[in-house]
Amino acid sequence: MKIAIKFSFMILVLGLALTSCKNKAAGDKAKVGEAVGKAAAAANSVSYAINPGSKIYWTGSKPAGTHSGTIDIAKGKLDASNNDISGGQFMLNMNSITVTDLKAGDGKEDLEGHLKGVSEENADHFFNVATYPDATFTITSVAKGTDGKNSHVITGDLTMKGKTKSVSFPANVVIAGDKINATAPAFTVNRTDWGINYGSKSVFDDLKDKFINDEISLTIDMTATKM
């Protein structure tokens, strides 16, 4: 009887040892597969430098009308994997804010100065470019478009005036040869999310009809070249 018990115990120990070896081997194989997958993805990943001349087009509105203009995309990159956009980051030069619906001498310079905050009095009304000369957008996820009009939905973190908020928008991204063309039709962001509260009736309740709408309409037009 004792011999039988010892033999059964040895069989059990051996079985456990073999199972442990198999589990370890399976785990090692999974890790190897994951590493191979990452290596393959990295091998297929290509970066494209955003070209000069790429811009953000903006429109702000109030009861008396609208104003529009541009902001230069100073630099950045778009990443692609398997010939599809996968990520990227770009920086906006806030000193490049331009008003395009007014002519020089017709209030253009005054509005641009107000938006940039060039005087001590209005420095923080809008973008305060002396303190915050740049804004950045970092892509956090990319999904296929679902509206039948746009190829992708881009989600990312927009940082302005020291605050970061997630923003999503539809986009059309075309990769052809060494180039990427990326455009986004008009979408809106709420400026108060970044503490840009000047003239906001959602922040101040005594503005009557002297308010500026919180929503800013943005359109993106950029190209990039393979690095």
C-alpha cells in the first residue's frame, strides 16, 4: 500500500511539473509572438513631416457677425502603419494668428492684437501668446469614418493655455507615395474648456447682446512628406 501511495504521489508531482513546463512554454511563445507582432508593426511604420503652409482655419461668431482667420501649423509629424494613419502630433504657432475677413486699417490689426493679448490690459482675454506661444495636438486614437463622407475619425489631446482636453473630429486622410494629405471639415470646440472666457455668456451673466459665442469652428488643411 505504501509503495502504491508513493508511486501515485510521484505521478502527481511529475504531472504538475509537466503542466508547469507546458504553461511556461506557452507563455514564452505568447511573449515571442507579441514581440514579433510589435517588431512587424514597427517595421511597417512610417513618419511624415508636416509641411510648411499647413494651417488651421477658424471662425468665431457673435450676434453682430463673425470673424475668421488662420493659425499656422509650425511643425509636427503624422505616423502611418500598413499605409494607414496611426498617430502623430503637431504644434500651432499662436503668434501666427491672422484675421482674414478684415483689411489692414479696418480693425484687422486691433482684433489680431486682442486675440494675441499684446497689451497688458487684454493679455489674458484670449490666447496670451507671450505666455503661451504654442498649442499642441497629439493623436490618441484613429478610427474608420462612419458617416460615408470622411475616411477617419481622429481623437487627440489639444493643449492650449496650459490646459489639455480631448477633441474628436472627422477627417479625410489620403496617403499617396511619399505624401499625406489630411483635411478636416468644419468642427467646433468650446473655447471655455481652455479657460478662454472673455465675452462668454456661459461665464458672465451681465453681457446682454455683447457676448461672443463659446463655440469656435475649426477646419484643418495639412500636407506631410515622408521623413
